[in-house]
Amino acid sequence: MEPKNFFTFTTVLHKCTITIITIFTSLANHTLALDPHFEACAPKTCGNGLNISYPFWISGKQQSYCGYPNFEITCGDEEPILSISEEDYIIKNIFYANNSLLLASAAAYDRQETCPTPHHNISLSRTPFDLISTDTNLFFFYNCTKKPPDYYTYPIDCISNSTHYSFAAFHEEVLLKANYSLDLCRNSAFVPVDVESINIANLWQMNYTEVLKMGFLLDWTTHNCTSCEASGGRCGFKDSKFVCFCTDKPHVETCCHDTLKDIKSDGYSKEKAEELDITDDVGLLKHGPPTPSPDSRTSWKTTPPSSN
Ligand SMILES: *[C@@H]1O[C@H](CO)[C@@H](O)[C@H](O)[C@H]1NC(C)=O
Ligand SMILES: *[C@@H]1O[C@H](CO)[C@@H](O)[C@H](O)[C@H]1NC(C)=O
Ligand SMILES: *[C@@H]1O[C@H](CO)[C@@H](O)[C@H](O)[C@H]1NC(C)=O
Ligand SMILES: *[C@@H]1O[C@H](CO)[C@@H](O)[C@H](O)[C@H]1NC(C)=O
Ligand SMILES: *[C@@H]1O[C@H](CO)[C@@H](O)[C@H](O)[C@H]1NC(C)=O
Ligand SMILES: *[C@@H]1O[C@H](CO)[C@@H](O)[C@H](O)[C@H]1NC(C)=O
Ligand SMILES: *[C@@H]1O[C@H](CO)[C@@H](O)[C@H](O)[C@H]1NC(C)=O
Ligand SMILES: *[C@@H]1O[C@H](CO)[C@@H](O)[C@H](O)[C@H]1NC(C)=O
């Protein structure tokens, strides 16, 4: 294990040692009677392995209280689909750590769709999502009465003929430099594209469907789930209020916090927790050192929770 990971690992253990002990004490007592909200909000996938959890939820597979209403996801084949202003987007990835996700037009992936061109601009007003500044717009121009320059443009053959041309381009300046007037085109729309992850030379080798499939990044702002998850909980809502669902019951913000109070009132002693040899059952340990030495077992079990 990397020293840094080990540091994080031990910090988490320090913070939550008592919680973990309490959870497993109650597990032992109640033989896996987990809170139904906690169970209902377990991460699920549409089949492709991408884990969906708060603030998202899959309708039909998870309860709506596991996330926000406009983070509802449906499954198309094995892919998670998010609908934004009546357009369907395939979720290619979700970065829970920095509140962002990578999406691509579902039409670009649809084999029945022979000409997956956008006809309106993405509208994020009245959504919790925002475009990220590193996204670059790909502009689509339709029914132009002049042939576009060959350089830095993507022809759209399915809706072009000898008198009317349709194409896509990243930068209008390229067209202006070539004296190409966009007044010769009937209408236009743009799609954001995450071009950061690709070599520019490769970008020009692609066709417009392949560029659309690269997708774009959006970020979101919601109640932060970091401390709830770090304490072993799953975020969601109860009576429209943010809560942290834990194995025993819903808590306010983290499983640790409220459980510490419980420990006092229930009078659990460290000694009692140590009676149970729970070392191998603690999920955290599975991601921690593979074989903790007998010494480290004792030391983590008896470490009191840190004061911060
Ligand atoms: C998804 O979650 C499951 C269980 O929580 C975990 O085993 C799996 O590794 C996760 N998959 C990915 C791709 O993170
Ligand atoms: C959530 O809060 C934690 C600290 O409580 C912070 O480190 C983290 O960056 C926040 N996450 C996001 C995505 O804002
Ligand atoms: C979030 O993290 C992922 C993976 O590290 C990265 O690809 C993505 O660009 C980040 N998102 C933002 C908004 O910076
Ligand atoms: C999309 O936005 C561009 C630039 O703002 C605008 O010129 C165009 O008319 C818009 N297209 C649609 C279909 O609304
Ligand atoms: C192009 O022009 C034709 C005929 O005027 C029209 O039917 C068609 O909808 C236009 N296509 C686009 C993409 O605007
Ligand atoms: C080319 O396409 C335009 C718009 O779709 C249409 O109005 C026109 O009749 C077509 N011309 C030919 C020669 O097919
Ligand atoms: C564009 O037009 C200007 C002025 O009419 C001319 O000087 C220039 O050579 C033209 N550029 C191209 C690429 O045709
Ligand atoms: C774009 O390229 C892909 C892969 O090379 C190909 O399957 C697809 O038919 C091409 N699409 C168009 C519109 O040329």
C-alpha cells in the first residue's frame, strides 16, 4: 500500500472506529436487519458497470428518495440515460469526487439513426447542471448554398447534395478566414464537446458522429455527500430533507456523528466491542492493508475517535 493511502486509511479508521464497532455490534445483535432506506439506496447499474448513486437514482431500480428529482436516470439497453430538456443523453461516466459527468447524445449511438444531427441547442436553464469551461462547441450549419472549405470542417453527407451543404466546425474563425459567409446557411445549432482528453491531430481524423460520441462534461451543485459516504452511509431524502441513510437508521449528516451520541446513551464500552473479533468483517479493511498484523489490529480497535 502507498504511504499516502495508508495515511488516509488510518485517518478514516480513527474517525469512525467506534461507529464501525457499533455498526457491527448491532449487526451481530440484529442479524443483518439493515435500515430499508439504506438498502434501497445501494448503488445500482443499468448493466454496463457504471455505478449510479446519490444524487442520481435509476427509476424502477432505486427509490426516488435516493436522489434529486431531476437526477432521474432511465436504463436504455445497458446504458444509463439522462434526459435534459427532452433530449436523451447517454451517461458515459460520473465523477462523484468532483461533481461532474460525461454525457453524449444518445442519437449518436442509435444504430437506427442514420443522420444524428442536433437541431436545437442544449438548454440547461432550470436544470441543476452547468457546462464546464473546457468544453468546446461544435457548430452545425445546415442547407448552406456554398460548399464549405475542406479544412477543419466535418461534412454531413446524409443531408448534403450538390446544391445544399451541411457541415460541422469547431471554430467560426476558420470559416471567416476562408471568406465563407454563414449567411449562406439556413440555420445552426451547437453541441459542447470535451476535447481535452484527445490529441488535436486525432480530432481531425474523426467524422462528426465520432466527435459527438466523445461527449461533454457538465457539473452539478447539490448537498455534499462526502462525509456521509465516508462514514459508511448513503445520501438521500426523508420528508424532503437531506439525510444520511445508515445501516441502523437515517441520520442528519453522517453516520459517525449521531452514532457517537448513541454510544454515550447506549453505554457501549470499547471493551465490549473488542470482545467481538470483527476485524475481518469491516468492509474498510478489505480496501486497506491486505493482512493487518496482529499488532495493528489491536491498535486500531482501541484507538479512541479523534476530537475533530
Ligand atoms: C460498483 O459498486 C460495486 C459495489 O458497491 C463495486 O464492487 C464495484 O467495484 C463498483 N464498480 C465500479 C466500476 O466502480
Ligand atoms: C465536499 O466536502 C468536502 C469537505 O467536507 C470537500 O473536501 C469536498 O471537496 C466537497 N466535495 C465537493 C464535490 O464539493
Ligand atoms: C473530474 O474528474 C475527472 C477524473 O479525474 C476528470 O476527467 C474531469 O475533468 C473532472 N471534472 C472537472 C469538472 O474538472
Ligand atoms: C443556437 O445558438 C446559436 C448561437 O448562439 C444561434 O445562432 C442559433 O440560432 C441557435 N440555434 C437554435 C436552433 O436555437
Ligand atoms: C433544408 O432545406 C429544406 C428545404 O428548404 C428543408 O426541408 C430542410 O428541413 C432543411 N434542413 C435543415 C437541416 O434545416
Ligand atoms: C438538395 O437539398 C435541398 C434541401 O434539402 C433541396 O431543397 C433540393 O431540392 C436538393 N437538390 C437536389 C439537386 O437534390
Ligand atoms: C478573402 O477576401 C479578402 C477580401 O475580399 C481577400 O483579400 C482574401 O484573399 C480572401 N481570402 C481567401 C482565403 O479567399
Ligand atoms: C464515422 O466513422 C465510423 C467509424 O469509422 C463509421 O462507422 C461511421 O459510419 C462513420 N459515420 C459517418 C457519418 O461517416
